[in-house]
Amino acid sequence: MSFTPNPAPTSSPATARCADLAEIEPNLAGAGLSIGIVMARFNKDVGEGLLSGCCH
């Protein structure tokens, strides 16, 4: 994955507060990557629904 920071626009006060943030261009090639899925035990019904969506 390459990191190319894009300058933050300074058109409004809201963006001026976030001027130190950098945007990372996505690289959607998944070759050689491993994926881990973590599920919390806080809300089992919601977690299992999300896990089911991830595995299909």
C-alpha cells in the first residue's frame, strides 16, 4: 500500500481544524492479504448478524 498525502482543503473553519489529517488513496487489490474478523460479546444478536454478512 502506498501513502500519498493529499493537502486538506482550507475552505471552511471545520477543515482548518483538521488540516493535519492526510487522505490515503485506497488500494483495493487484496493479493497476499489476510483478513481477521473480531466480534464483541456486547450484543450477540447484532454481532452474529454482522458476522454472517462478512462470511457470505
